[in-house]
Amino acid sequence: MEKIWLKRYPEGMPETIDPEHYHSLLDLFEKSFADFSDLPAFTNMGKELTYRELDSATKRVASYIQNDLGLKKGDKVAVMMPNLLQTPVTILGILRAGCVVVNVNPLYTVRELEHQLNDSESSAIFILANFADTLEKALPKTNVKHIVVTQVGDMVGGLKKHIVNFVVKHVKKMVPSYSLPNVIKFADALAGDEAGYKKPEVDLNDLAFLQYTGGTTGVSKGAMLSHGNMVGNLEQVSGCLDKVLERGKEVVITALPLYHIFALTANCLTFMKYGGLNVLITNPRDMPGFVKELAQHKFTAVTGVNTLFNGLLNTPGFAELDFSSLKMSLGGGMAVQRPVAEKWQAVTKTKLMEGYGLTECAPLVTVSPYDLEGYNGSIGLPAPSTDIKLMLENGEEAAKGEPGELWVKGPQVMQGYYNRPDATAECLKDGWFATGDIATYDDEGFFYIVDRKKDMIIVSGFNVFPNEIEEVVAMHDGVLEVAAIGIPHEVSGEQVKVFVVKKDQSLTEKDIIKHCRDNLTNYKVPKLVEFRDELPKTNVGKILRRALKDEEK
């Protein structure tokens, strides 16, 4: 496909970037530590961490990992925390030790956690005490040897640290009791010998993250994102936003969790590169509390998913905030809806840009150009140094306006799925990544997502895979057959609905949902259950999810 989008690039936006601008993420971090040493890097619960303090803290954690835990370059270390100061300190510390970060959703059930720790071959985990009881149950079937546990207030400092930890544990009762062997306190990891830190020999081909996703089908797989993928994508982000962001002057609201690739790249790493301040929101679901926190900052940027923007717009007090500094709002993870985008622009006086990305692409693929007047329903233009083509079933390229599967090529495309050559071969062909999304493009090179080729469901920006839901529901003794689909929902984009054929006639909707709650993270739990005498099938007996979706429509 001819790169017709290049003609529509805003003035000053480069056609290509240098994917080898830094030798590794470590060099990028070190430059920011040096250039912005006295500026604040992260803030959470009233405590700020400067770039100098971040440099020191991450070096100490890296030293502890290298010397006290004895981990070597390439060893996998899991991180299971919400947005706290400990989170970026841990992630950067692991990378600076030469190890690979395995980001884990803290809300995972025992089954989900066990799978990810085993699949990633993680030998250590940094975890918030609130979720340690889940780890206790999963641990016996894993090879995790080192457990570092932190409490919510551990980096707040002073008396406040003890008060916060006491309230969280004893007043709010948010820390279920647990028993784990040889637990290391986060404070001990943070007290590593800075002088003993040795910068590892890491280059762009080395793994930085094992970022879990279902890919386009099946069980959760680890997308292998190298230092080169991440550096390349950060340079691509800069190419798109260099005319908008100023070094040392940005304040970004980080409400999406850092274990999600969107917040990891677009907030944590991008704004560190620019010497900006990440305002970490630990619990964005508490909308009134979130709005109160927003009132404390002269924020210049905010990222989120459609449900987050919609939630803020419907929270009392949000419209009265001071938006005079806000210059960039970026939506991704799920489709931004026109009514939300238009209301956001009316209230904040800034347009809601939309980006499209995938875990397998670190994640940025396309984004609205910053000079776009307002929402246009597209996912924007391809980032610099990104090739896109739309493929038809017959192996030919789609013409303009014709729907085809979106394929991506560029420095951001992952190395493959960890230990899964078959799944890798299925979606990576000659450097092209087949996304499973069906798109069209227009005269100017704007792309539009039409549908998903596969059956993936997107709930509030999180991928939910029908296979996993069906597998869990089928574990219930009263179930004979099951099919899971996504149906439209005005708040979360989609929600999960399951169709069940009973084996036990006394089975109820409540039974199914309780069983799912015990085995699945909340956003994956079906919201609707419909009982059927039979499910539509192909002539070889394969359940037709598409037929069920068409019925729902």
C-alpha cells in the first residue's frame, strides 16, 4: 500500500524515526535522570519522587535483585501491583538489573496467576500485600523462589506510611491474611547497596517485558517486547507528539494501571522521556476521590479508555475543574465513542485524540494527528516508520474503502509469543503482524476499525477471550455446553454474555456467575447468562459464536 497518510502528517511530524536512538531503555532512563534530576517524576498519595530520587531508588532495587537475590540477566520477575510509587520503582529496578518484567494484573484469580507465573517462568515476584493471599494459593504449583511484599504506604514515608498501612490493613480490612515462605519486605529491597549495582550489558535485542495478552485467540500468551521494540515505539510516540509536549513541563494523569501496555508506554515511559510528572491514581473507580485528586494538579495531559472519560464527565465537580493547562487527552484500549468525545471537548476545551495499538506492538500503531479539529471516528494515521496494509481472505490487498484485516510492520512489532512458536507463526509473517482487526481507510490515509476478525471481547479496554470464559464455565458440573460472546454496552463498550446448555436442570444464573467470580477477574465475569436447549453449530459440531452474535444484533 502506498503511504498516502504521509501527505496528511502535520507539519514537522517525521516520516521515519531512528529505532536505535538509544542502545536500550537503560540509556533512555539514565538520560532522563541526568537531564531532569531535580524535577518531580512520580507522585502518589501526596508524596513526590524526583528523577534523582528515582535514579537512586531504582539502582538500589536493581542492586538487591543482582546481589541479594542472585538473579541474572534475562531472568523473569513478576510485578503484581496497582499504581503506587513502588510500581515504577520496581519496574525500572528490574530492567536496570538486566531482568525481564512480567506485568501481572493484581485482580487475577489463583488460576490466572498460576498460569502466568508458570508460562513466563518467573523466578521472583514483587507483590502488594493486599493480593498475597492469591499468591499463597498459586505458589505451590509455580517455580517462584523469591517473594518481595510491599504495603500500600511503604513509599509515602514518615508517620504517614505507618498510618496508611494501619488503616488499609486493620480499619478497611483490605489485606486478607496470608502465609508465604521467606517473604522479603519491600523496604529491604529498597535498601540495596547502590554502590554494588553493576549496569548489565543490554542491547536492543534483549527482552524488556513479557506482556501478557490473549493475542487474537486462546489462552493468555506473553508478547516478547524487546528493548528495541520499546525504544522504537517511544521514538514513534515522540514523532507524533513532539510538537505538543515540552520537556520538563508536562504533568500527566495516570489512571490506567501501569501493568497495562497503554499506561506503561504512553504515560510511564513517554513522560519520563520528556521529564514530565506522572500523577499515579491508585483507585480511579472512586470517581469522587479521583476528581478531588485532579483538583490538586495543573495537569497538561490525560490518557484513558472511553469508560474512564465517560465516568469523569458524569461525576459531580469534574466540569468545574481548571482545564487551562490541559493540552492533550488521549483515548485508547477500546473505541472512543462520539458522544463522549464531543462532550469531553465541550467540557475541557481540548479534543479527545484516539490512538490504536496492541500489546504485540508495544502498543502504538496509529493515532489522531494533533492538528485534527475534533473527533472524526477514525483511529488516526499510522505512526512514523509504521507500515500498514489491509489484507483480504484471498491474500490480496484491500482497495480504499474496502474492509480488510489490518497488518502492521515496524520497529514496535514484538519478537513473538514466549515459548509459543505455533501461535507466533500464525500471526507474524515476514515481519508483518496480523492484528485480527478489520479496518478500512479513506483518501487521506485515516484508518477506521470496522470489526474484529476474531471473537475477542473488549471490556473497558481489557481483552477478554471467549475461549477462556467458556473453559471456566465448562468446569461447572452442571454445564453441558457453553458459548461466550461480547454484546454492546454503553458504558464498558462490550460486556460478556454466555449461552449455556444445562446438564443439571437445577442450575441457575446465580450458580454460573458465582462460579465465574471464583475463577475469573471481575471484568471477565459474564454479566448475562441465557439458557438454551441447544447451541448453533457447524456440520462438524463447532459452536457458531457468530450466529449467536447475529441473533443478539
